[in-house]
Amino acid sequence: MTDYKKTLNLPRTTFPMRANLPKNEPRMIEFWKEKQAYARMIQAGSNLESFVLHDGPPYANGHIHLGTAMNKILKDIIVKSQNLRGYKAEYVPGWDCHGLPIELKVEHELGEGKQSLSVLDIRERCRQYALKYLDIQREEFKRLGVLGTWESPYLTMHPSYEAATARELCRFMERGSILRRKKPIHWCPSCETALAEAEVEYAQRTSPSITVRFPVHDAKLADILGHEPDKPVSILIWTTTPWTIPANLAIAVHPEFEYLAVEEGGEIFILAEKLFSQCAELFAWKDPKVVARIPGTRLEHLRAEHPLYGRASHVVLADYVTLETGTGCVHTAPGHGQEDYETGLRYDLDIYAPVNDQGFFMSDVGSFSGQHVFEANPQIIAKLEEGSSLLHQTKLSHSYPHCWRCKKPVIFRATTQWFISMEANDLRGKALEAIDRSVRWIPTWGKQRIRNMIAHRPDWCISRQRAWGVPIIALICEDCGEAFFDAKWVRSVVERFAEHDRGADYWFEAPVDELIPRGLTCRSCSSSRFRKERDILDVWFDSGTSYAAVLEQRAECAYPADMYLEGSDQHRGWFHSSLLASIGTRDRPPYRSVLTHGFVVDGEGKKMSKSLGNVIAPQEIMEQYGAEILRMWTASENYQEDLRISKNILRQLVDNYRRIRNTCRFILGNLNDFDHREHGVRFEHMQPVDRYIVQLLADKHHGMMQAYGSYELHKVFHSLHNACVNELSSFYLDIIKDRLYVLPESSRERRSAQTALYHIIYLLLQDMAPILSFTAEEAYQHLPQPLRGDSETIFGLPQQEYGPVMSAQERRLWDRLLQIRSEVTRAIEPQRKEGIVGHSLDCRVTLYAGPDMFQELNEALPSLRELFIVSQVDLAPLDSMPDTAFRSEAISGLAIGISFAAGDKCARCWNYSERLGENVAYPEACPRCSDILEGLKQNMASK
């Protein structure tokens, strides 16, 4: 008996079935380093139009988490795909090295030892801390398969970057946009620094809710009420921050609201008319009587009395007073609220905030002195109650600002800070116009989100009371506190620390006499005594000026960038600060498009937290499954929404990965004896089905390139996966096994199929490379040597474009034949279930076709046996259809008859033949296989 297996052209490849990604990916990273894969990718597009994706710098503290891993993978996919699409797209990664997160970590490590260190010592510790985690994160990002200029990233603590940041501050100064004044800002008592809007998070907090009497003894009261009051009169205010009562200087009412004077229990209370019923019920008034109706404007300038200190609390008008809750009379402390502050300026009130940097009351608040503001709430309430000023108290759960870093509640506190004016040079208006006209927002809702933030934000507080950052270059008069920040002088100082080996450290180590311009005197008091400003710049100003430090200075980049890509929280962070800084200094946005992604959540859509035990570290995934699965996960879902991840999701992705890998392995295995230069078949000479599959895959490739171009990565992934599963594994690769394995290795029909596989693998590898970078490279390296391009890496290959491979008419025919194939499969399935046939090769198929279809099928008849994977196919008119035939519902004018194939099964190709054994030398073989075997025998004899 002949061992027919040895006569078949079975697949052979060195591409392993098991990926073993955790073990092999680090080797691939070393291979990319050795072959300079990133440089080759860039060189391949050196003469092309550039595409600049500017990296938003992560903080150089701690290990990366799933969110940062997803972010870097997204950027890598987009950069690689842009190169693939014919652009020169370089990637310069960066790190945010300054700021509170790092300084707090260093302080924690130092403990009490911090007190004995100078500012320069602390800065050096911060620098070393940042360098430590920069190296850690760099290796973790590289482990994800991200290509870029890893050995020359940009760092916000580099002297050239610090100088660029300080120059941008100087530009604002030159434009007259910098203000220094006492103004309430978010202040973190724990971190002892001002906070930007982007550094404030909101969380639920339970606060005291109190209603307080402010007595009125003003002589104007009789005129307002229409009679001389014979009972005590009070204005009722409501607040959830009792600790701000000591700073009260006014009571705000709305000029367009009606107010009531209500008599109850021997007193008269003034409150808003529309809140009267609500308040009467809350205060359990028994028999309230309205004694006067008062327009809000009549109350202006009325003098009330502070319930704790007896000083004046003036009634003022403000249109921000609402009728949602409270009394319609708003407690106003100009030193502890933005609206209160603006009202205070209008009425020339003191911007009074008797609270120090640590959140403790100062000595001028009497018995509360030395108490922390939040801890003083009960004492203040008790004091109000003791003086019969407290009318009502309860508890209220509400959204309250917290520090983004320490997670503790913050306060609004007036301190002297540096600001960028939103109105100077029409910064707000220009920013809004740029949002509307100059930037593409992806997704589109991002436009309205950032627009609302810019439209309603206060001036930008850019000063921080810390050590680790870029200093604000200014001199402060020792006698009156006036600031000197002449732009020409500032620029000269910046150039000095630009040349310093530790950059901005120059400002902290240079003696003040070295910095002061000769003959400088204070313009306010003529003093010649100055000190250096101790504040540093907001870290968001640092990162926000990366357009000046990176885009304008690095050869790999250009200003403005084509894209900024970060999480949706950056509408109030990096997107926001970058926009304001660039508009404020150059009158144009730093980016042409802004793409935002969602956040990582667990499989049930819940936020990940250690307390819930649902946190998954990227390192854990890489150790178990490999970074390739993380990359696949990133691309598999619509990242513009929150991305879910769980063990079940990862297991499903592993299954999807295997399907793609097995498809590549099958193709590689069947190209082992193929050289496209010697064996390739021209498209017009290929078998029709081979042309058809190349056309299908070329169309899919074109669609995937379009999806890459519109950043719809989930469409790319699912199209790639579906191509491997449907068009290839379930269809084409299945039907050509007979040709690949059975026919002579050099037959035109087999070479035609191999030519199609050659084109398909290159299309697949191009589509895979941005997402499945490790696997695409591995498959490329396992291509038979004659099939590899000139590039040593998949990323150095030029893009391959395909025009029409077959005519539109032929394409329509094969689309129809594919539909008929599905109907044949449906017709066979009942026979298989009943055990009449086993494999589809057991079948003989008769197609009963109407006149409109008959001619087409007759011309295609030689291809149908292979297409259906059956032993015999006959064609007959529809009107000869027997009652037992399968009548297609999907295709009009088609019926299908299924019977057992005639003849016997060939032992070599498994097709049935009625001429089995005609060649007595091969009694178990069909005539086709007998001829092939005879040819093999003759070839062996001639060698």
C-alpha cells in the first residue's frame, strides 16, 4: 500500500503554533533595537508628508498602570499606522518631571529630615526621584512594543525645557497678561499650595448646614419696612461652610427678587419671598405674618451686624443669588469665594481671609485662633448658638472640592498669587474661536466640553508655593511687596539658567545681588531692597508649554502638532493649559486635532479600585498573556468610551489572537516552496477564485487603512479578525487545500493559489503591524527568505497598494457564487445531521438554475467543485428540480439537490471518482492522482 501522505505538499514552516508571548516578546524588543526598527520605519517615509502626534507627558512617579499602558499603546498604534499610510510619523515620548506628586513623595521619604534640607537639596532629591521612575517607566513602555525616541525623550526638568517654559511666561509678561494680586483660589492646606482648576476633584462630603441671624439696627430700616420696627430684625443667611462666618463682610441679595419681612415668635426676619414657605416649614414657624414686601434693590447698603464680632456686614446686590435653596440672602466672605471676591471688589470690601497656609485660623478671629478651619466648625456653631444667632442646623451631603493629589478637602482662600488674565488680549475670546474654527475634536462632544470650561473659567492661577518646578522670575520689594518683572530682565535671567547644567536651579542658588538690575528701585515705595520670588509655576503651565519646548525645538516635530491624544479628563488639564498658553503667546492653538479616550473599568463597568479588589496591573497581564494581548484589547473596543477589562475578556481575546495567528501560520506553511519572482502568476492568469480573494482582501485592506486614518481602531481589529475567520479560514484557505496539497508543486493552479497567499500575507502583515506588532514582525521574520522584502523589519516596508484585480462584472459573479456556496452548505447540513453524508467531499451537488442564472453557472462550472468542497457538481434547469431538492429562499431561481457522490473515495485526495483504479499501479487513486503519482515517479527516476 502506497504511503500517499509522503506524496502530498503538506505545509512546512518555522513559525510556531504556540506564541509563548511573555517569553518571546522581550527577544523581539531586543531584535528591534538591534535592527533599529524605529529608525527604519522613519526612513521608509523620509520623503513623505509628516504627521506629528505630540505625547502628553505622564508623571515620572510610580509604575505604569492600565490607563497609562492603554494610552501609550493607542499612540503607538496611531504613529505606526500613519507611517503605514504613507506619512513620516515620528514619536518623541516625554515625561512630566516637576510638580507636587514627586515633591510629596520625596517629602514622605525624607520625613522629619526635610526640615534640615535647603530648597536646592530638595530639588536634587526630586530630580533623582524623577530620573529613577523615568527609567522604570521607559522600560515598561518599551515592553509594550511602543517604538519611539526612547533614548532621547523630552523631560520637563531638562534645562532647555525649563528655559522654554520660562520664556513663555516672559511672552505673557510682554503682552501684559500677567497679574499679581490677592484673590481667592483653591488652596490645599495639606499640601500647602494653590491648586489649578485641573488639580481639583469633586467628591461627596457631609457638611454642617446652618441658618444664621444677622441683626439689623440700621436707621434706614424704618423706611424699608414702612414703619419703625418694634421687634428685633434680622436678615437670615444660609451656609454649609460655618468656618467662613468669621470672614463675613457682606450679605448678597438679588436685585430682581422680592423679599419679605416676616414676623414670627417676637422677631422679624428678612428672606426671599419665593423661599418663604420652604423656610417656614423648615424652621417650624407656627404663625408667621408678612409685615412688608421689599424689592431686592431697596435692601442695598443696609447695614447688618456680624453675629460674632459686631462689625458691619453690608447688604450688597449680586445676580448669582439663586432661589434653589437657603434664604435668598447669601453670606459673603470676599476672601473665601470667587463670586464673593468679585462682589467685594465692586463694593470696595477688604479681601479678608484670616486663615494661614496650613488651614489654621490666625489670631484676629478671637477664640477660634489656632484651630483648623474644618475642626472649628462645631465651635463656631456653638458660639452662634450661645449668642442666639443660630436659627437652624442640620447635615448636608454634597459635592465638595478635594485635592487631586492628597484627596483631602480644599478651601477657597485669598492669597497673593500670580495669574494669567483671561480677558487681557482677549485670551478667552481667541481660545473660544480656536475651539470652534481651528481644531478637530474627536469625538465631537469634546468641543463643547472644553468650550464650556474655557467660557466660564476664572483667571488662570499659575503660582504654586512649592520648590520643585520652574521658578516665577520676579523680584519682590521687601518693604511694600510690589513685584518687579520687567520682560527684558526676565528674558536675560532665563538665558542664564538655560545654560546652567541644572537649569532653573540657577534661580535658587544665585545670590539676589547677582540678579537685581543695577539701580533698581521699587516703583511704589522707591525702596532698593528686594528678594527673589519663591513661588514656582503651575505644573500645568510646565506641560502646557511643551509646544514651545518640544514641537518648535525638536527636528522630529512641528508646530502646531497634528494631534494631541489623552484621556477625556485632559479637557480640563493638558488640552486646556496647552490651548491657553499657545493662544496667549502665539494667537493659535498648538494642535490641529484632539483625540480623547475613556478610562479603564472592570468587566461590569465599575471603576477600578484597590478597595473593590478589581485592579488589574498591566505587568500581570504581560506576564500571563503577553503585551500583544494588551495591544489587542486596546484596539478591540471603541476606546473613545470607557474600556472594560476582566479575565473573561482577556480569555476571549486570547482565542481571537489564536485565530489570527493560526491563519498566518497556515499561509506561511504553504509558501515554503514559493518564490514570487520565479513562481508568481500574473493576476490575469490566476484562477478566478484566487483573483477574487486577493480583491476581497485588498478591499478590506483599503477599508482598514481608512479606519486607521479616522482612528477607528476597533473597526480595524474586527475587520482583521473577521477576514481571518470568515474570508480566509472558513472560505478560501479551506477550499484551496486540495490544490495546495494534492497538485504537483509547480503546477500553474497551485502556483496561482500560492501567489494569492503571497499577496494576502503581505496585506495581513501590514494591517496587523500597528496593533499586533510582535506577531506581525515574527511572521515577517518567518517568511521564506525569497519572499522577504529588502527591509530587515516589517516596519521598514513600503506600503503596498492594489488596484482592481478583477473586473466589476467578474467580481459580481463571484459575489453571487459565494452566496450560492452558503446555500449549498445549508443544503448539505440536514444530510450531515441525519448521517447520510459525513464530510462535504461525500457529496454530489446538483444545481437547478433558472434561465437568468444558468449560463453564468455553466461558465463557472469548472470552479464549483473546489468552491463547494464536494466531489461532483452537476448543473440542470430549474424546471427539472425534484420535489426533494432544497429550494433557496435567499436566491431566487435556485434549487439544490444533494446526493451521495458517485464512485469510490480516492485514498490520496479523498475525492470520489467513478474511475478509481484505472491505473493498476495505483488501484486506490483517482485518475488525477494517478497522473500526479506517475509524474512524481518519473521525476524521482530522473534524479
